[in-house]
Amino acid sequence: MSTKNEAPVLEDLLCFDLYATSRQVIAAYRPLLEEAQLTYPQYLVLVSLWERDGITMKQLSIQVHLDYGTISPLVKRLEARGLVNRARNPFDERSTIVSLTEEGETMRPLAQRMYERLSERLNMSWEEASKLRLLLDRLRHGVELDTD
């Protein structure tokens, strides 16, 4: 570990720990994602819709922490696969509502399988995992960019 007056080394960087951990967690999901022919961001969109179906693209973008330029083509690919539908919001023509199709709904058990897979791989108790999630949430909110 470097001292306060030295340039940080890799082991000092929280961002590196988060990056490396994120890659490992996503890698643990990869076999199930490949089986479902989904990318991790597509999976996040589906999870979000399984939680609350029929939301606007803006709401979806906020929920999964992806900008509109990223979420729009991602949703288009899910629509091309027949997993979601996009429709103009009848109350606001400027916004688009994203909804699950019947086929998208049938993929819901994937979420449980992903959850079980990660729980098998965690090297910590659920209490520790819950505390970690709270800390990560606090960190994420602390570094969020002001979009106003």
C-alpha cells in the first residue's frame, strides 16, 4: 500500500476492486446468459420489467443506470427477439412505453436461476452480502453525476 504522498498503486484503488469484482460476478452469470442468448445489460432490462412492467424508456434507463443512447438499441434488440414491445405513451407522445411480451414473461425463471448461481458462489453470509449492498448503494449515490 502506498503512503499518502506517493502515487496510488493498483491495490489502493477502490475503483479497481469494484471493476474486477463486477467482471467476476458477470462471468459467473455468463453460462446462463449465453443459454438465454442475452447480454448482461439485456438481462437487467428484463429483471427491471419483471419487477415493474409497462414503464417508459426514461424510467427504464434510470432503473438500470444506462443512458438513453445505450438503452434504446438494447431495447430494440430485445424487441427484435420478441421479448418486449415498445409503444408510444398515449398520455405523452414524446415517450415510449416498454412492456414484456408473453415470451419475455416466460423467461422470468432465469432471474431465480441467476440468483441461485450467485448465492452458490458467494464467499459470505447473506447478512454480509446485505451489508455490502447497502455500502455499494451508498457509494453509488455518493458518486452519481448530477444530471440537472
